[in-house]
Amino acid sequence: MVLGKKRKLGRKIEEITVGEKLTLTEKIEDKDILLYLGLTNDPNPLFIQHDYASQTPYKKPIVPTIMLSGILSASVSKYMPGPGSTIVEQHIKFHLPVYHYATVQFFFEVTDVKEDKNEIELSVKATNEENQVVLDGTLKVEPPHLIETMTGKALDNF
């Protein structure tokens, strides 16, 4: 349960250095795609209908690109820099489709740190099982802000 559980914030801007790297592997399952479709009410047959997708250049259903963007966002929120962070700008190019049941490896690297703006830039790249690049781009991210209260107990209910 996330609500009611106190969470530690991610790393602050002064704790982050250029050259830091993160690698994550994600397997795309049917449940993930169904959750996406349920949340967005997106009826695109290219995402779920094998008979339709088989007649397209893709030949089989593909993973919605917004799901891949969601993995990027979750990676920022969970790991780099972590809880309390947010993406303020992103530029992503999707080179190849990702198919259902694919295993995708995501690579992140800190390429710039701007302490005065409380902003870092991450390069991101993802590859499929054949080591083909399926997406790449950049993310501008705000790490968690330092929050202090008079009692020193900010986020007691976070």
C-alpha cells in the first residue's frame, strides 16, 4: 500500500554526478497492456487484435509507445533520482515497434547537472532481445526538492 506509508525521497541535485548510469530490464506482459488499455480507454486494434495487426506491416500487436514512456517515468520516480522527482521535458524517438512478451533493456545516463535550476539531463536508450535500439532520447528531470518545516518533520504523512 502506497498511501499511509512513509517514503524516503530520492537523491537531491547535489548528490548526482554526470556519468552515472542505470540499466533496467522490463518484460512486457499481457496484464500490463490490458491495464494500459483499461486506464486510457484506448481501443486501438493494433495493440490487441491479432487478426488486424497481422494485416499491417507490424504483423502482430505492438506495445503502445506511451507504455514505454511510462516505464521511463517510473524509472525516474523509483531509481534515478528517485521518489520526489519529475520529468519536465522529454524527447523520445521510437525506432522499432516493441511486441507483446518482449524483454526490453533500458539504459539511462546522467549527461548534465544544473544545480542552479535543480535539473538534470538523462540520455535514455532501450533495446530489444536482438539488441536493436527501439527508442532513444533525452529526459530533463527535476530531482526532489529539499523540504524543511519548522519542526523538521516534513513529509510525516507522505
